[in-house]
Amino acid sequence: MTGVTQTGIVIDRATSASPEAVFAALSEAESFASWFGGTDVEVPADRLEFNAVEGGRWRATMVLPDGNTIDWQGGFVKVQPPMHFDFTLTDVPGEDAPEVLVTVTVVSADGGAALQMTQETPDFPHEQKAATLEGWQVFLDEVLRIAEGETGAQAGEGEQSEQPGGAE
């Protein structure tokens, strides 16, 4: 099931890539910088702190096509290769910033992998939930492109990207 739920969003995807390749695409800093924001957004290496270790923290700055930036932060909740990659995020960094939980489960399926991603959306209006779902669809397109070893041109580079809703 892919869609908006009462408590958040859920996305199911299938790929020919192995669970290990999908997990690596999700959890390695260089790949994260590529998929977080989609193909139109840059996450510069000098503005990324990302070492996916349970209990650790991460920070990233998205540079949007118009030059504006969005600062993000979160924590790594569950990092168990190749099946579980759970983390929190917020686009309102600060010590008291509320962070929402993102869970990703990857399993072997049909010679490749099946992925299920969820994000909590507490107090998000329906429109923000729908935009969050759309943004994650773009992000996961990029995750699977990386896992499958494709180049951006092969995956339809230049598609418009949306950012998933953070805690607002």
C-alpha cells in the first residue's frame, strides 16, 4: 500500500536490486547526499554530517535550485543492515525541535528487494501529508536508481522534486 494514513504516510516499492544495495543507497553518506532532495537539490559534502550508527545524529543542508537552503537534522534510531533503517528528521533544527520518525524496512523479494517506508506526520494537515508523500516518492526513485546502479540520465534526470514535510 502506498498512500496517506491517519498517522502518516506509507510507500511500498519493489526493485531488482539486492536488499544490501538498497540499504547501502539509503545509509551511506554519499548516496544520502544524492537522494535526499531528489535530482534537483544539492546536499554539499561540506554541509553534511552523516554516519549511520544507531544512536548517532545527522545534519544536512539542502541547497534548492533557487539558491535557498533548508537545514535538516535527526538521529539514527535503528540501523540493522540490510533490513532496517529508521531515523528521525526535522527541518526546524534546534535542541527542542520536534523530530518525526521515518522507518524503512527492506526484504528479499522476487530476486530483488521490497522496501516499505513510513513517516509519522503528527498534526500535518492532509495537504502537507500529500506533499510529504509526493516528496518521498521522488526521494525513493533516486534511492532505487542508486541501488540499481543507474545514472541520473537513465532514471529521467531533471524531474521536479519536492521535499517531504518536516516537523513544522
